[in-house]
Amino acid sequence: MPVGDLFDLSGRTALVTGGSRGLGREIAEGLGEAGAAVALTARREEWLREAERGLRDAGIDCMAVPCDITRADAVRGLVDAVAARFGTIDILVNNAGVTWSAPAEEMPLERWQQVLDTNLTGTFLMTQAVGRLMIGRRRGKIINVASIAGLTGNPPEILDTIGYSAAKGGVIAFTRDLAVKWAPHNVYVNAIAPGFFRTRMTESLLERNQARVEAQIPLGRIGRPGELKGVAVFLASAASDYVTGQIIPVDGGRTAI
């Protein structure tokens, strides 16, 4: 197969959670640019509609459905709506996530639970619902967005988000185990572990500590816009048909230290 065809997603449908902004929107744009139809979901409809318009203006076949991924009934409704519109779901990107910063000894239980419910349980609910379709069709690509916070520790003055780190570590274990369990169904499960990119979630952290963060990165800088979507297209496409259960850091070499 020619290299261009390996990365071609024409005729495929991708569902991207947390796709209204930041890294999720970048991934959605990349999948659409590779030829996929794209369904976006997020909690806040105003950001979601803006992202939908942007993708459509770029010539990408797109729909947007608000959803709280921590609710099983809402997830089922979302998956049914996307499958009704596009026929099926070939690619799932579990990107939606939240965080809360506080010292571990002071972390409020309700905030810990909120982070795990969204970042880990939400990933499970989405994967379970979409995975049933994929298993039935014996084909699918699942991409979980983890984080280098699930692979390494960080000084509290840089990242003091124990719930986020624990949840992303859970996503990494979930990815590896599910890849083994669903390999006989031809369903691939991989994860991207981004390092530091400028997003709404990291903006205040980088305002305070960008120089210190970059000093820990072998390439000497944080990630730039556009540097994540290529990995997502790779994992969603035939180019990765012998890759499953893997965690790919996109971090400028931070986890190589």
C-alpha cells in the first residue's frame, strides 16, 4: 500500500471527546484533514458549536453533540446519535479531561472524585459503548489521550495535581490491558501521552513556570500547535495496523530523561 494510502481516513468516522478546543480540537482537525468524518462532543455547547463551524468551514464533514461523559445514559445517547448519522464509528478518541490543583494532603475528596470520574470513568464508559460497535464489526481504532503526568512524577511547584496524575496513570493501564483483551476482535487500543502544550488547562501553570518546565525538556521548549495531530492520524490509520497497547509520549523528550 502506498504511504499516502496508509494514512488516508476517507470513509471513516471518528468520535472525539473534549473536541471543542485545545488538543482535542487539534486532533479532530487532523483526522478530518486525513479524510474522516468527525463527531465532536463536549459539555459546553457554545464552544462545541464554534468548533463545529470551524471544521465545517475547513471542508470537514462534522457533527457536534453535547454530552456529559460521566453519565452512562448520556454516553449511550451520544453513540446512538453518531452511529445514526454516519452509520458507525471507526475511530474513538478519548480526550475529555479535567484537573484540580491542590497539595495531596489537602485535596478535597469531591475534586479527586470529579477528576477520576471524568478522566478515567468517562474513558471507560465511552470505550465500552463504542467498543461494542467495533467488536460487532470486527474493526476499530481507540486512541486514549493520557499524559506524561501518568508516567512521571513532577515537583509540586510545577504540577500539584495528584488526582489528574492518578487518573492518567489509570488510563495508561486501561489502554494496555484492553489492547490485549480486544486484539482478537481486531480493535486496536493505544494512547498518546502529551507533554506540556499551551492549553486552557496549562495556561496559568505556564505563565508562572514555563522557563522551569522547558529546562526539563531535552528539546528546550513546550509543544507547538499542530505537533500532536500527526500522531493521532497515525494511530487512527492503517499505518498503525501492527501497533496496539502502546503509549506514545509526545513531549520533546521529557520522559527519555
